[in-house]
Amino acid sequence: FIYPISGHWIWGGGWLANLGRSMQLGNGLVDYAGGGIVHLTGGAVALAGALVIGPRMGRYNRDNSANVIAGHNVPMAILGAFLLVVGWLGLNAAAALGFSGALRGLTLQAIVNTLLAISAGALSAMFYMTIISRLRRPDPVMTVKGLMGGAVAISACGALVAPWAAVVIGLLAGVFVCAAAAAL
């Protein structure tokens, strides 16, 4: 129910897509590969659901200190993340195929920027967790979460930024994912 409505606002020539044109300000909202509609809407709904349902059983102690609930199969989670990376490359490259005119040849740029952001997200999460953890070693689960954070963050602008900006986006996303996981 939610995705068709919010998706039409941007992708279907809806009010956000035409906002800039109707006010003589140029283009309206441009969402490259779903970073605004798909990921932002999904994240907002997931956060609302988590607030309504509440924490998992055993997540918090009586003194409000948090318990870490470890993943059940870390190698499979890492394999799943790498499979998602392959799909993400196809998603961002396919989004660039929809461009016309001068932007038509940006498919390779989308692939390079996606790989750079994903790699930077994984590295920043790994280094961040190494620095702040008591054990002073990388956490593979948080590294994979940083990898996925970099993929989500670059989805809004995959072919439309310079490679150095894709690295910065990935670095920030990896650290943000670690900080958000600790806060939530």
C-alpha cells in the first residue's frame, strides 16, 4: 500500500517529480535508484514497527543495559551480503541505462561508484569497530552491515557523483550504521 503511493510521487511523474518544474526551479526530485523512495520508506516503516513492537526478549536487562544478540550463522550472513552486492551492481547499472542525452553513458560510472561506496562502507565500519570495541579487533557482522550501508547510501546518486564522493558517502555510511546499531 505504501510503496505504490510514495513511488508514484517521484517515479510516476507525481507531485515531487514535477515540483521543480511547476515552480520554474528546474527539475523536481530525482531519485536515481531508489535511495529516497525504497530505502527511506522501508527504513521509516521498519523503525515505526520496531517502536510499536518493542525490543526483542532478552535484549535489555532490568538496569536498561543492552545485551548483544549474536547472529546465528555469520558465514551465511556474509555470503548473503556478497550476493546482495552482485544484485546491487545490477540495480545501479540498470538505473543508469534509463538516462538519455548526455547522461546516457554513465552505466560504468554507476558500477565503479557502487563498488567504491560498498568497499568504503565496509572498511570504515571495520576500522570504527576495531577502534571502539573493547577487544580491539574487527567485528565481521558490523563490517558486513557497513558494506550494506554503503550500498544503500550510494543508491540515491550512484552514477551522478564523482568517484571521490562515492568513497566519502561509503565512509560516512559505514560509520553511521555502526553508531545507529549501537543507539537503536
